[in-house]
Amino acid sequence: MAQPSNQSAFTNALTQLRNAAKIAGIDPNTLKQLERHDRIVEVALPIRRTSGPNQGRVEVFTGFRAQHSNARGPYKGGIRYHQNVSLDEVKALSLWMSLKTAVANIPLGGGKGGVIVNPKTLDPAELEALSRAYTRAIAPIIGPDKDVPAPDVNTNPAIMAWIRDEYEKVTGGPAPAVITGKPVEAGGSEGRDVATSEGAYYVWEYAATRLGLKPAETRVAIIGFGNAGFYLAKRMHESGYKVVSVSDSRGAIIDMGGLDPDKVMEHKQAGGSVLGYNGLPDKTLADQLALEIELLAPAALENQINTDNADSIKAKVIIELANGPTTPEADTILDKKNVLVIPDILANAGGVTTSYFEWLQNKKSEHWTRQDVFTKLKTAMDQASSAVWKIADDKKVSLRKAAGVVAVQRLAEAIKGRV
Ligand code: NAD
């Protein structure tokens, strides 16, 4: 599968911030603050390898935590394990988190972390050792009222539970609210596992009503088949949509008759990839983009939709579950082609909103039902959609610019008076 272009994600995020600030009429001094991060740390993570050719030797991994803004509340944002993690990427992702928490209107700021590692090369004990080393390294700058991490690409509830445990060992007391996305038995929230896709589904429903698109008439292709992509595929399938294509890091499969996401996941769990499902031929990202469909949902990595391929897209609407999947230059091309883009900072905000619910439950020692969580999530996503669509209508700008305007206006209010 083609790897995303290595264009600077942070430069893209800054372009989006500046575009929105210009439309919103944000003063230059405020913009200057939003262009910079409050704090960025790089940490060394030595662990002893217990498997592979380096067994017995110490290997030193590199991790980052970027804290963009806490003007609206404690920093909030996931931790990514990936071989392509970079300082540029965590800077971009943490800026997007500040914008996203503002669009979702939750009292949290923006942060992000990452470790440069391909977790598939570690055995479970090494993965735990690395996660605990990362926690010890960033423990001084995280905490329930300081900075609250969560899962992202290649991190999961089990890793969140190790991080909570290690943080509590370092600080010497219970602190369930230090991290979200934990297993329910370890202080997690009901519904957090599917929250990103559930929130995206509500955002999509809002848009579909505006666009007059019905489930039976809407064919969907999804790029990425992990937490965000798989659960979106499942939710859409169960709601009567035809999911005609999914992909992972090895490639794509296409069946215009429709796929059953649960069965594709069973196949992936058995063989490591969606490829080969039901004897379907191997396809690529380019094949997915060229599909005559109504909805395309990137749910993998940054920059996958760029100047090399934006023109080939035939979908009517793109809903961004991934962060930063579309470059600003591709946005311009899509705009000209009248492809509607529902931007990441609105579309995938269900994840962080439910993380906020988890954090609240931990702080109040409460446990909400799954139905409570989804009811509150639907209200939050409808309010966010309504605020964004209103600005798009009033100012006649794209949903990306409108979401940016909603975010920078709220952030500007919060940093008023800070010099
Ligand atoms: P994940 O690790 O669960 O899944 C990632 C998926 O992407 C995997 O199926 C992987 O095979 C696939 N992938 C990797 N490279 C690919 C490529 N080149 N082409 C196609 N597929 C590829 O991660 P996730 O949590 O689902 O996150 C996916 C995206 O959603 C990221 O951009 C993340 O920041 C964003 N996001 C996730 C959450 C969340 O709660 N998990 C919340 C908001 C946003």
C-alpha cells in the first residue's frame, strides 16, 4: 500500500489555523500564541529486549509529548506508537486536539504523544516495558488536572491500563483520571471503544439529513480498518449502508455488492490483513479513491489524500475519521470538484468527547450506562455540527474553515488577557 506523502503535518495544521483565524478576524497577538506550543518534550526510553535478534540487549526508543494549549482546560490527546512518529507529527496532532476540544466545546485543551516504534516488532512483555518507561518519562508533566493522554494509532485499552498503573506507582496514589480509553474494569467508560466512530456516525447523520442522502443509496469506502475504521464500517453496515471497500496497511478489498465488517475482521484477525477476504483480489488506495461512491472515510494516517490523488476522487462526501488525512492543497482541489469534506476536528471529535465523559466519571466516582454515554455524545455532536454548519452557511466557507472558525473563536476567548 502506498505510504502517505511526507509533507509536514504541522505546516498543514498551521495553514488551517491561519485560514480560520483570518476568516474569524482573530487578532495577530492571539494567533501568535496559537501558532506555538506551550511545551514539547522528547524522552529517551531504554528497555531490555526479551525477544528477537537483540535479546538481552538494551534498546533505547524515542518518545515525545507535545502540549499545545491548556487555555480551555488540561491538555488532552492520544499516544501513538508508530515507526513514522516524529516531532512534526505530534506537534500537528496536538494543535488539532486544541481545535477539536474547542469545536466539541469540552473544557479540555490540546496535547499529543508518540513513540517511534513499530509495535509489531515487540513481544507483549516488551510492549508493556516500553509503555511503562514512557509513562515514567512523562509522569512529571501529565496528571488528571494537567495533561490526560488516551489511545491513538497502535495503542489500546490494555496499554492505557499499564499507563494508569505506572503513573500511580510513580505518584503514590489512585489517579484513574490521568488517562482515558482504559478498559471498563480499570475505570474506563462504557462506549469509549466505539466512541470515535459513533460520534462520526452522528456527525454523518446530521450531514446526510442536510444533503438528503439515505442509507440504501449511500455506498461507503473506508481507508484503515483499526479502531476508528472497523467500528465505523460496522455501524454503517448495521444502519443499512453498503460498505463496499475497506483497507489496512497492506492494501484494500472492494466488493460493490457490500462487505460484512464483522466477517472481514474475523479474516483479518486470523491472517493479519483484510487482503484475501472471500477470495477478493488485492486492491490499492488508488483503486479505493477511484470508486463511484457517495462516502469516503479515511481512518488511517495523515496526508493520504494529497495533490497526487485528490483529482481522482469520485466520492461526493469525505468524512475524516483520521487526523489530517487531507492536505490543504488537496482541499482546494476537492473544493473545486464540489466534494464536501467533513473535517477531522468535527468528524472524529466523538473520541475525545467520550474521553471527557470518562475523565468526568473518574473524577466524580460515577459509572454511566452505555445509553447515557451515547445520549450525551449525540447531544454534543449535534451541537458541534450545528455550530459548524451555521458558520459554513453564514460565511459561505467550507466545513473545514467553519470548524476552524468555531475553534479559534472559542480559543481566542479563553486566552484573552493572557500575555
Ligand atoms: P488503529 O491503530 O486502531 O488503526 C489504524 C488502521 O490504519 C489499521 O487498520 C492499519 O492497518 C491502517 N493503516 C495503517 N497504514 C495504512 C495505510 N497506509 N493505508 C491504509 N490503512 C493503513 O488506529 P485508530 O485509533 O483507528 O486511528 C486511526 C486514525 O483515527 C488516526 O488518524 C487517529 O489519530 C484517528 N483518531 C482515532 C481516535 C481513537 O479514539 N482511536 C480518535 C480520533 C481520531
